[in-house]
Amino acid sequence: MDITEADVDRIFHALADATRRDILRRTLIGDTSVSGLAAAYAMSFAAVQKHVAVLEGAGLVTKQNRGRERLVRADPATIARAQKLLDAYAAMWRGRVDRLDALLAEPE
């Protein structure tokens, strides 16, 4: 499945915030309840819910009900798609640097 420009915007907007990156890291380690996440931060439960909603909107996490808890789980497939995009940008820039190196190495 290809990644659209809108997907890219949502993913990198979500990752632009340090709290959201930390929530993503925690949910990569294991499923975590929203209330468990909220206990880890000096902010309101509602603020943490909003961060989780941004991550969910970007497809970086999913939420599941387990009894009365809402468990948050990272989606490695979306992270892999973002990594593939970053790898493509890195390859493009490596190619440009290689061409510049070759140009500079040419005798005058």
C-alpha cells in the first residue's frame, strides 16, 4: 500500500511533538491503557487523549477496548511506511552528494 501526501502530512505532524513520540515509543514496547499513559505525564487525561487521537488519526496507533480499558497499540506497518519514505529521501540525497563529489573530482 502506497503512502499518500495526506498520510505523510498526518504522520509527520503527529511525530513533530515530543509527547506523541514518547507515547508511540511506549506503545511499541507493549499495549498501554490511555489512563496508564496519562499517569506518565504532567498533563490532564484529556490532553493525553488528544495526543493519542492525533497518533490514531495518523495511523501510528490503534485503540482497542478490553473491558473498561482502552488499550493503545503502535502500528508498526505505518511506521515502516514512513521509514520507507525517509529511506527514499535519503537515497535521493546520497545520489546528489555522489554526483557533486564526481563533479568536484573531475580534472579541469
